[in-house]
Amino acid sequence: MVPLELLSTEIGLVVLGLILLGWGVLVPVRARRVQGVITSVALGAILAMTLHLYRGDTVLFGGIYHLDAWSTFFKTLFLIAGILVVLSSDLYARRFGRRTDEFYGLMVLALLGMTVMVTAGELLTLYVGMELMTISFYILAAYCVRDKRSGEAGLKYLILGAVSSAVMLFGISLVYAVTGSTVLAEIAANLLTQPVLAAGVLFILAGFGFKLALVPFHMWAPDIYQGSPITVTAFLAVGSKAAALGAMLRVFTTALPETAVDWRLVVAVLAGLTMVVGNLIALVQVDIKRLLAYSSIAQAGYMLTGLAAMNDYGLKGAAFYAMIYVFANVGAFAVATAVEVDAGSTEIKAMNGLAERSPFMAAVMTVCLLSLAGIPPLAGFVGKFYLFTGAVQAGWLWLAFVGLVMSMVSVYYYLSVAKAMYIGEAGTVTRLNPGTATGLTLWVCLVATVLIGIYPAPLSFFTPLP
């Protein structure tokens, strides 16, 4: 018998997701306005329970499920991201009316899929978690039913996501054909150097590449990020990317050592291309959601540098960077959400004069964007320092150089947003109030981004290896 408390996070998310899906039937209409707050409090309770009940590494169901420091770290990351996104979407989600019930329920089910992905020690279990997350995002991307761009985003995501899932399943089948197992530990024990195995690894890498929006698998991200509701975009950019990263690092470090298939050069090239393409195309964007979409593509390239390095600095740096990326990216999206609710636009020019209308929001946006650019003493600088140090130690000096140059390039388009906020002329100078929930999100993101940058030791100490 498996003690149920070991699966408390998953059980809690299942129960919460089902309750939220049935919320419209269970509670009166007047109570729906507090649904976002209740969801945030419930996710906070699940987060506290996750941290409190962790008792060390445990493997369940014959290696299928790994409850270890790695999965606990990423569960914590997902739950923090979920809480912040739900809080920042409080005002925006009210435009969904009666469909607000399903909106929060689907976000929680997407969270459940993420936790299964990073906890899975077996490829098919990982795939089931990935599909639960992805199917939830298919629906959420098309949630603005009267917006043609939202419907287009949902349809594109569905079609391209189905193709990527098929590619990944084919890769899993090839690995199974060679090793006779889908359990990660058994795959590592039965590896045979064969062309079929190399093909399987490449197909699995392509499947993860789609979820991470790596070049050349990034074609879906800009249109889907722009067309989706902005709070869904925020969660998609943070949660799904971190889930794919956590699962990918576990698979490649546990089941597919580079001694059997030398995939590190392929990963390094993908990381370099992703950083270059993401940053260069972001330079010409005029929509904040599209700019952050290409920014997130570039950020995936930085994170992938850790896997290419395949050493302690690189692997711990990737997980560390994924955590600080949550605060910087959610903070930027929270400001963009408040501006869209007020101005009805996500173009960069909608940010004009934000420093006059809300100096605090403009300051948070600037700090978060500079952290994404890797400017010291903010958290993003520390994360990139770990990643590039790992790359240099592993002999990928050219990759670290590309990352450094592209980080400097990114400063230009991040500061273009700051320029609009502080120098651009606003049509109106009415005060912009983000609301209590969004304000709390902004404070958390600001404090975390600054404090982790100044004093990263606690987070870096607790960042595990896969």
C-alpha cells in the first residue's frame, strides 16, 4: 500500500480542479467573484502541504513515480507560478462571466499535468502528464470565444501540439524497441548503441523542443501567445516551459547518458540557435505579448545551456533559472494584464506614460525586464552566471559567448518598453490601480527578483540535481 500522504499534492490538485469545474453548480452566483482568491488560498495550502510532507527521496510503483528533491522543487515552482498567475488574473477573468468557473479549474488541471511530468520516472506516465497539461492549455488558449485571434490560437496549438505529441510517442516507441522498457532506470541499464536509439532520442528531443519553444520548433509560440488571453499566456510561458525543462532534464540525465548517444552537441546547437533567433526577432516587435513570446523563446535557449553543459553548475543553474524566471516573467505579464484591462490593448504604445499613471507598476515592469536581460544585481544575472559558468566548464565556450552577446542584445528591446513607460506620451493621465490581488503579485515578484539577485545563496543551496 502506498501512503496517501506521499501523493498529497496530486490528490489536492485533483480535488481542487474538480471542485472548481463544478463551482457554478455548487455555489450561488454572488460567490463567484471570490473564486480567484479561494483558488489562490487553496493552492497556497497545497504548497504548504507539499513542503511539509516531503520526507526524502521515495520511488513508487516500481520506478514509475519519483518523489524526490527534484520533483518537489519543481512542484513548488509550479504552485508558486499558479498562485501568482491566478492572483494577477483576478480582474481580467471577470470578463469570462459564467465561464470563470471552468477557467480556474482548467488552470489547476494544467498544474496537475505539470506535477505528473516532473515526477514521472517512466516515459508513458510523463506523456500522460504532458497531455493533461497541453489539453488544458488548448481550451484555455481559445477561451475568449468572441475573439477570432483566441480561437485561431487554440486551433493552431491543437494541430501543432498533436503533431509534436505524435513525434514524441514515436521516439518513445523506438527507445522501447531498443531497450525493452519505458522506465527511465531500466532504459539506462539496457542501452545499446544503435541508429534506432539515436533516432528515438532525436524524436524525443523534438517533442520536448516543441514544449520549450526551441528553434526550429518555436513556430507556434508567437501567434498562440498573442492570441490567447493574457493570463493564459503568462501561465503558458512560465508553467509549461518549466515543466518541459524539468522533465527533459530528468529523462536525459537519468535514462539517456551521452555515452550511449552523443546528443550534447545537438542540444548545444539548439540552445545557441534559440537564443539568437528569439532575441533578434524580438527586436522588431510592437506588441508586448509577442515581444514576451520571443523573449521566452530566448529564455528557453539560456535554460537549455544547462543541459548542454551536463555538469553541476549547468544542471543546478537550469533549475535555479527556471525558478527566478517565474517571478520576472509573471511580474512583467501582471503589469501587461493590468494595462490591457485598462486600455484594451497589448501594444507597447499602450504602456506610454505608465510611470505617471502608476509609478509602482512601471518600476516593477522595469525591474522584471532587466532581470530577464541579466542585468546585475537582479536575479536573472545570477541565473545566467551559473548557466554560462557551467557551459565554460564543459568546454562550450562559444555557447557561453553567444549567450552573453544575446543578453546584451536583449537589453535594447526590454528598454524599449521602459522608454515607452517613462518617456512616451500617454493620451490620458488617469491613475491606474491594479487592484489588491494584482498589487500583491507585483510586490512578491519585485521583492523576489531583487532579493534573490542580492542574496542567491538560500535558493541555490536548495536547488537540487535531477
